[in-house]
Amino acid sequence: MVRPPRGAQTATILFSLFYRKNPTAMRRHLLAAALLACAGFASSGALAQKQEAPIIIKFSHVVTPDTPKGQAALRFKALAEQMSNGRVKVEVYPNSQLYRDREELEALQLGAVQMLAPSLAKFSPLGVKEFEAFDLPYIFPSKQALYAVTEGRIGRGLLRKLEAKGITGLAYWDNGFKIMSANKPLLTPADFRGLRMRIQSSRVLDEQMRVLGAQPLALAFSETAPALRDGVVQGTENTPSNMFTQRMHETQKHLTVSNHGYLGYAVIVNKKFWDGLPAGTRRILERAMAEATAYEKTIAQRTNDAALESIRRAGTTTIHTLSPQQQAEWRKAMAPVYARMEERIGKDVVGAIRREVAKP
Ligand code: LMR
């Protein structure tokens, strides 16, 4: 038999002598001990529950899961959940399942969702018009030139402008250069005359269509494929991945690989939510975002090339490429957009981007 140590034996004897003389004290002490035990149990239970309840990030977006943005959102989810050992749970809602373009920005500001990646063309309703610089026709001569802007001082400066709107900008995600589509071949600027063209809600894109002689109509992304199908608009511009995943090629007979403009995203979070996270968790999420962003960069062009190839194979759409002379005509026709929109976007931003992309 294992004997208790001598000191413990002595204490037990002394306690039992004391309680035999004071039975009321014994009852009181037992009750207090029971209450203390219960409180301890309850608070450790609450603590455990608090520790176990994951932090939920609702990430809403408007495209399908197999687009560059859709895939990167899922990669971020996987990384964030794994790196945080399940302390963070990311719920991705694709395809405008929760909100459409403008609504999702309001939902983010209200805290109904925590994370979005709207296209850079959609920030002006927030009062941050500078992002429309990304919509200027032919502003980026290459992806390298684009990255020099998004990954450098200009890109960081633009994201900081969101802070005043209760939004923290985390990263830029790439999609690609846009192509034009319609139910007739679009080879010269004159071909646009009178066509109703769907655009994203950007004044620069509105002006771009107007200088071509088209009638722009801003529609939410989720409304675009139905509008093309029902003839509400006759044409549009987008990246091949967005066109293919929305099956726009099934109703658009002609497509021109014009690469006349750029479509990319800013990944943003509700600032109050982000600032309220434990610092360690925020650092983990920043790392997960950095990795997801690097991944996104590797898949954007590839996904768009594959989408264009899928459209070609579907055989429903004639794909046109522009001759050097036609390209020059398109550039010339769209050039007035700069002078008309510079004031609105901010001459300093447009100038800074133009200087950056001109660097060898
Ligand atoms: C569009 O509305 O055409 C795009 O911004 C959709 C997207 O998020 O890529």
C-alpha cells in the first residue's frame, strides 16, 4: 500500500479533529469548495469554448471558382485554415451567391462579410476614383509593367487610400488583359458605332466606349451573361476566363483579342475586423495572403490562355486578331480618354503610372 507522506497525514488528523468540533464550519467549507470547483469548471469551459470557436472570414466574390480569382480565394482559404491550425475558418462565397458588385462593397463596410476582391474598376462608388487609372486603355504595355505598379510604391499608396473608407487593402490579384466581343466582327473603331456594350461601373470604361461611338451600359457582373443572351446589350469586354466561365461565348458570335485594357483586383478586408484580430493571427493571415497572391500570379495568364483555347474549341465564336495597322487605329481612337479622365482620376496618379511603365 502507498502511504501518504507524514506531513499530509498530520494535516488530515488536525483537520478531522477541527471539523469534529465544528461541524457547521465543515459544511460551510465543503459548500465553498464545491462552489469554487463549479466556478472553476465553468470558467475553464468558457475559456475552452472561446479558444475553440474559430474566427470566421466570409469571403464573397462574383466570379466562378475556376477563374484566377476563384482559385486564389480557395488557395487562401486552405492556407489560412492550415497555418492557423483551424483557428481561422474562411468561407468562400463565389458567383455573386451572397452579393452582387455594389452590394458586396456595402456589405464589407457594414461587416456582413469580411473579405472581397472586387475588380479595380469598381472602387469609385466608394469615392476612391484613383483606381480607375487601371482602366485606361493600353496603360500597361506588359504584365511586368503592371507588376511594377501594383507591387511598388504606387500600388501601396492606392491601397492606403481605402483606409479612410474603413477598408484595409491586402494585395493585388491579377486577371488579365481584356478582349472585346459582339455579334458582329469588331475590327476597326467604326465597328463599334451604335452598339450597346456592357461595362463595369467605371467612368473611364464609359468614356472608352463613348469615344468608340458605342453606348455603354454599366451592369453587375451577374447580370452580364443574361443581358447578352437577351439582347439587352450586343457586346462587352472582359478577360477570356470571365467570358468562358460565364458561357458568354455561347451567345457572342465574334471576339477580338485586342488586349486593349486591364482587369485586376484588390483584395480588401473590413478594417475594424482586421485591426481587431489578435496580432499573431493577423500575421498568419498576412503570410497566407502573400502565398495565395504569389500562386494567383502564376495561374492568371495560364487560366486565361486556356479559356481562350476552350472558346476556340467550342466553335461558337469567331476569334479575330488585329493587324498592326488595326491595333494602331484602336489606340488612336481611344487616346482621347486620357485627356478627358485625367482630372477625375488625378493627374498625379496617371502621371506616376505612365512614368513607372515607361521605365526600361
Ligand atoms: C466584371 O464585372 O466584369 C468583373 O469585374 C468580374 C470580376 O470580378 O472579374
